[in-house]
Amino acid sequence: MAGIPLYFVDLQDDLDDFGFEDYGPDCDSMRITAFLDIPGQDNLTPLARLEKYAFSDNVFNRQIIARGLLDVFRDFSNNEEDFLTVMEIVVRLSEDAEPTVRTELMEQIPPIAIFLQESRPNFPTAFFEYLMPIVVRYLTDVNNQVRKAGQEALLILLEQDLVAQSDIENKVCPILLDLSAPDSDDEYKVEAVNIICKMASMLSRTTVEHMLLPRFCELCSDGKLFQVRKICAANFGDICNAVGQEATERLLIPKFFELCSDSVWGMRKACAECFMAVSYTTSPEVRRSKLSPLFISLISDTCRWVRQAAFQSLGPFISTFANPSSAGLYIREDGTLSIRPPAQDGNSNSCQPSNNVTLMSSSANATLSSSEQPMEIKPEAPTEEISAEVNTKLSENLNKDTWEEGSDCCASPGEDVSCLSQGGRAGAGVPEVPKDSSIPGMPSRCGEDVFNTFLYWRPPLPDITRELELFQFKTEKHNESCSVPCNNCVASSEIKKVLESLQEHIDDPDVQAQVQVLSAALRAAQFDSVGDCETKKMEESSGKTISDEAAVSDAACTQVQEDSPSSPASQENISDHSVTSLLKSTDSEEQHRGTSVFLRKEQENNPPFEDDKSKFQDIIPQPLLDQYLSMTDPARAQTVDTEIAKHCAYSLPGVALTLGRQNWHCLKDTYETLASDVQWKVRRTLAFSIHELAVILGDQLTAADLVPIFNGFLKDLDEVRIGVLKHLYDFLKLLHADKRREYLYQLQEFVVTDNSRNWRFRYELAEQLILILELYNPNDVYDYLRHIALTLCSDKVSEVRWISFKLVVAILQKFYTNSANALGLNFINELVVRFRHSSKWVGRQAFAFICQAVVEEECMPVDQFVEHLLPSLLSLASDPVPNVRVLLAKALRQTLLEKAYFKSVGNPHLEAAEETILALQSDRDQDVSFFATIKLKQGNMDNITIEKQN
């Protein structure tokens, strides 16, 4: 702006005379169009001069006019005729051939629109008649810079709600639809879809759904430009939020599946990044049955960048399954997480319908939505009826054994845990579960529709006990010719071949998961024949006829013999199957396993299964939790992201809130692993959120599992300790009084830092101690916290000292509020000795400030103050340092003498205070006499203007 005089070559002399050479960027009082008021030789009115330079041949003149239009409107808004003339000039100026002029003009449209909105009674339709058509026309301008300016102006106008609904539907949306048409120019189409996505959140749901949503769905499938699809993928969550749940599940979810399987990895990465926003707008059924397997496919993507984005979104996606009430918590109106009272907490459990909670920021804010209902999941492939029938009796016993031997969780009907048997891979189908079905022999818990986890690695079986007798004869007939051992040998050899082929890629976590499943299948095939032999021995020793369980098992053997291929051609077909098909075949063989005796033997030979059972829960699909727990695997840092552990730590409070305290055992080992991570950034992340996790877990789990980790953070690096320190009060208040008292000995350690220059650490300590005072009794405060406060009052940094003085005042208030007058008197005497009689003037100045704060906060009885502190305070009037006397004058004039106690007639202490004020008014230092004479307005102690000299 300093070069404005150079723009107007023909007015250079006039501008110099007017003083434009002094106009610069710091001169806010100068109007850009002040030259319109310059008296010239042309004898033109300001309006005529405006028109002259608005259509001057000099492009710089026209730029200045466009840049100063807001000032022009303000100048001519008093006269309606002149105002309309200016508006016509603007319309003509918008057709300028120079793109820079049009750009300058468009940048001024939003502030002009706001000004017209404020002046609407005078010009109710000016914006809609004159300026809005310009904005719409510039969306199709030939110049890229002008179009960008028009798009930005449109978004600002929509955000400020300055565009009428009729203009949106009749002017803006048709233009955007034309620009995004299939036959439109590529550059225009990219810009149009971008503006559609950005403006969707600013329009009404009806407008978006009826006018923009169909075109958005078409653009998601645009096969010509991947840039268009990428913009759609990046803004997919905003569109879902704009149209709501019904339209999202009906129209957008199919398109989201297409984008997640796009051949361009950038599309899949964008989908992973917005997955939480999409999940938040869907129902619990869709979230569990459709989005969860889809997310597993993204997290197992072949592209590292897609996997990296998916793992970063895994925690937020899991948080959309949350129901804070099941964790004994509730969300306050301000968004903070709080403990539910015991009476309310008892009414919630893990089997209740869950609401969605989206966690914002590190731990964070939660928003509730509709509750979850039971659901039906359609199978990907039909199962054979015979296979289901012959295993009915077996399922009854195995279900009973599995329930009794240690599954703590009750899986919900809609939980998709079948992916677990496929190594956590996507696409595993889950059989349909009728809502009213009941399985014989299975315990009922938390409702009739709840099944135990055993049912999720094999199809649910109908009750066909009446048909068992018909199969018994067939079972005995084929008992001797059962070829299960032969089939097991074939399966074992095929599994060994696959395991050998996977050894080359054993470092990949996904391959490791496949190897674990294949190993379990191999053990099953090897021990199956052993289980049959044991069954026969038990039958011979008992001398009885074959039991129902054996009948079922042998019938299963017979069916396997009839159904399984035994010819060489069939074996070649088996060898040609993929790893996924082989896993399904081995899973089918496990369904036909003979007795519960074998199941117990397999568990004995496979100890890790017991450990895995402790990770089971019924809140979220198990594969999601398994992938989240694997984020602490060192191999993930090499194959996915070096900071994957930090992302895991960042979202852990949200995952813990989702699972609830009853499922903390699923996360305990992961949390301990993160707490001991070699990267201090990971430990720092946990330190900043440990207080939120303590609220989620409750006092018992906090004392057992979090306190040891908290103690470790206290001795960590300063970068980690600051996270604990910032929320020290929040954490300590959740502990029992006895446990809380143990930390009195450790608070002193915060005074010592790795770097003495890190004064903000000590400043934070003083602020936290002010809050912590309420957690301890006066004796503990006097014995432990008093020493820390006095140490901080002598800090080298003035900011630390001033906040510490407030801590001293709070300690005094603690003593006298709890009637510990003796402790208060001892502390006052110590303050007098340490500060009033300090050899350094900074200490004596601090004493004046403390006395002023004590009076301001009224933290002690006034009679105690005038007896123990006032004499020492007034004696500072003879201090040789002016800075001390200045603060004394402020304390007396602004605080002490304003109290009613000192205004009462006959007060013996009033005379001494007034004499001191008179002496200070005649002080030789001007600042002292000024503050002793003038009474300044002061709101509170924080607004005290004090010279903080060192």
C-alpha cells in the first residue's frame, strides 16, 4: 500500500499534496479511496470522480477502486440515489477485461455483503439483485484466479448465512451441477466437486439430498478423473453428516465400498482417513456388519500408506461403538467425561444397547446418538444342512464346556467375530442369526439372543434331536469305513506346504496371523485320529452301546467321507486352492471334530488360546480389537509406520471408553507395553491422558493398574512428566485418601527439572498445587506443601515467583478456612522473616504483594491481619528501594483502604494507614507519589499492573 501514489500517474501531484506519500500498511486511519475527496482541477463531484477512475484506461486505477469498494459504500450509503449509482458502477466494473480487477472486486464482496446486511432496512434487496449474480457468474469465469476468488466468496457468504435459499436452489446449485456434468471440462469439474463437498455442510439436509447427492454419487464413480474420486473420498464423511443416516446407508455406503476398493491407493487412503466420520452417521448394525469387515480390508491393504492411514483411524473408528453409560460414565454438557453416581451406574451393563461416541482431540469430547438394536447378518455362502444337523448334539456339549472353562464375555448377536478364524482377514462371512432363535444347552445371559463366543467360528446349529435316531443306523453302517484319518493326512500335508511357502514372509504381521491359524489347523488334523481312538477305548471299557455323542461324531465322519474328495483329481483341486479357501476347509474339518475330550486336549496342547480368550469381549468386532492390540508389535513399526505406537497411545482412552472398565483386561497388557515404550513421545501421550483413563476405569482399577505406571512417569523425562503434572490434580482426586497421601513425599521431586531453564515446568507445578490444596488436610499442607511453595517463591524467574505468591495466599486461606489458626500464625511469622526482612528488595516487594492479595481474597480474619501483617506492611514505607514503595502504595490505595473495615470511623488502624499514604504521596519518587495519590480501577488480583523487575 506504500506504493499507492505510483498507481495514479495522472494524479501524482495531487496525491503528494494530499499526503499519500505517508500512507503505509500501518496507517489504518487512511481510506484507500481517500483520493476521491481530493479537490482537483476537474471540478468533479466525488461520485463522478469515482466513475471516472473506475473506468480509467490505467488498470491500477481500476484495481484501487475495486479494492476500496467497502469504503465507497460506506460513504454513499446515506443517499439512496447515490448508493444505486455506486452499485451500477460495481456491476460494470465486474465485467472488466482485466482478471486482477475482477479478483480484487470479488474479494470485497463478502465484507460488502455483511455491510449491506447491517444496513438491510435501507437496502433490503441490493445484495440479491446486484452482487449475488456477480458471484454466480464468476464461478464460470475463464480465469482460474477469478474462479478461485468467487468460490471462496461463495463459501464465506454461505457460512455467514447471507445467501437466500431460493438463490441456492435456483442459481448456485444449477451452475455447480452443470460444471460437474460428465461432459464438462476437467478443470471445471474438479473445482465444482470441491465446492459441492465444502458447501454441503452449510446447506439444509433437504437441499443437499435432493439436488447435490445424486451428482455426488455419480462423481464417486467417475472413471475419467481420479482427482474427482479422491475429492469425493476425502470429503465423504462431511457428505454423510449432511444427508443423515437413512440416505447414507441407502446411497452412500455402496459408493464408499467402491472407493475403498479403488485401484488408486490414494483413494483408499482417503477413505481410511474419513472412516470414523462415515461410521458415526451409520446405524450400529451397518457399522458392525458392513463397515467393520471393510475396515479390516483397508488395514490389510497391500499399500503401506493405506495401512498407515487405516491404523491411525483404527482407534477413532472403534470409539464409534462406545456407550459411556456401560462404563459407568456420562458426558456433561461441556463435553467432559464424568463418573456416574453409583445409583445410576448399577443400571448399566455391557449387554445394554450402546450409543455412539465420537472422541475429539486426545481423549476427548463425546457426542451421543441412537442406541444399538439387535441385528441380522446375512451369510456369504450357504452351509450344508447335513453338516449342521449331525453336529447338533456335539454343539450342546461343546458349548457347555466352553462356557464353563473360561469365556468371560457374552458376545452380542450382531458381532462379526468370524474374521478371527480367518486370521483377521476381511470378507469372512457370518451366518444369519434369527432374533428369536434359541440354542439348546446354551446358557442365557443378558437376554435370549446372546450367544457365547464358540458359535462364531462355526455355523449356529438348529435343534434336530428328533432326527438323531434316523442317523444312528447310518452312522453304525459306515463306522468301520470311516476315512477321516486319511483325509486328515491329506489336509496336514497341504497345510505344511502352505506353511513352508509362508516362511519367506514371516516378518509380515498379516502373514504371522495366517501362520498362527494354519498351525492350529495342523494340530487339529494331527490329533483328530487320536481323539477317535480314545473314544473307541472308552466305549469298549464301558461295555455300553455307542453314546449319542459318538453317534453324532461318527455321523460327522461318515458325512465327511461322503463329501470330501478322495480321488487324485480332487486332491489336485485342493492343492490349487488359495490360502483363504484352505483356511475355510480346515475350519470345516474342525466343525466335525468328535468329542469335548478332544477339545480339552487341543486346549492343553495350545496354551496361547487361553491367553487369547482373555482378550475377548462383546462390544466391538473382535478383529478390530486384535488389530488395535497389534499396533504395539515392533514389526508394525517396520512395515506400517514408525510412529504407530504413538497413534495407539493417542486413541487408547477412546478405545478404553468404548470397551468399558469390565473389559479393561483386553487393554491392560497393551497399555503397559506402551508405558514402557522406548520412544518418549509415546510415553508422553499416555501421560497426558492418564487422568482421563482413570475416570474411565474407576478407583479400584486405577489403584491396581494405573498407579504403578503413574509412578514411573513421575521419574521420567521432563517431556513426559509435564503430561502428568498438567493433570496432577485431576488424577490425585480420583485416588483414595490413603493412596493420595503417599504422593506428598514425591511432589518435591517436581521442583527439580532436567533443564533449569524450563521455568514453565515449575510454573505449572505452582498452578497445580493451588488446586491440590483441597485434597489434603492442613497438617499435611504445612508439613509438605509449604516447603515447596516457599522454594518456588525464591525462583530465579519472576513469572514463577508471582504465581507462587498466589500459592502462598491459598495456603493461608486453607489454614484459616479449616480453623488451623496456629498453623496459619506460624506460616505468617515465617513469611515475615523470609520476605519482610529479606536482604533483597525483590523479597520485600513480594511481601507487599502477598499482603495485598491476602486482603483482596479475604483469606484470613481482618483482626488477624491487622495484628500480624499490617505493622510489617506499613514499615515498608521507609524502604530505600522505590519499587518496594510503589507496590506498598498500590496495596494501600487500591485494596486496603477500599475495605469497609478501614473505612469505619474510629478504627485505630485507619490512622496509621492514612499517615503512611500521606508520606508516600510526598515521596521523592514520582511513581510512588502517583500511585499513592491516584485510585485506579481494578477488577481483581489478576489485573494488577505490577512492575515485575528482577
